[in-house]
Amino acid sequence: MASVEEQELAGIGQRYLLKTNQGDSLIIIVRDSGGVELYRQPPDSEQSDCVATLDSDEARLVAAIIGRTIYRSESIERLGRYGMA
């Protein structure tokens, strides 16, 4: 089972470290300013690579997709016409 560690980053926001079942680490930094940074750290590595830097709207969209709250069999472009993407 995956595990999550949380750490407060003073003056920056929150850092979440998710260790996956495959051994990767996903580091999510949620900034007080609203942005989110995603990092991936391969197994047996001390270095993490920035995967994406998202603004708050992009982060909410990614969260909705991953959480399957907007999953539909229709394309994202088509959903955008209805204000769902």
C-alpha cells in the first residue's frame, strides 16, 4: 500500500511525499500562493525531477481527472464546451 508523508514548508506551503507500490516517489508541493509543483523521484535515487508546475486552475483540473470526478467517455475538448473542463 502506498504511504504519504506530509511536511510544512515555512513560508512556502505543504510538501507531500507519496511512495508508490512500484517504488517511485511522487513529491507534491502545494504553495500558499496557489501553485502546485510535481516531482518524481525514481527508486534508489536521491535526485527528483520536476514533472510539472501548475497554477491553481490546472491543479484542480488534474486533481479532478486523477480523482475521476470528471471522467467521461467523451473527450476533454467536448466537455470544455459545457464548462466541465
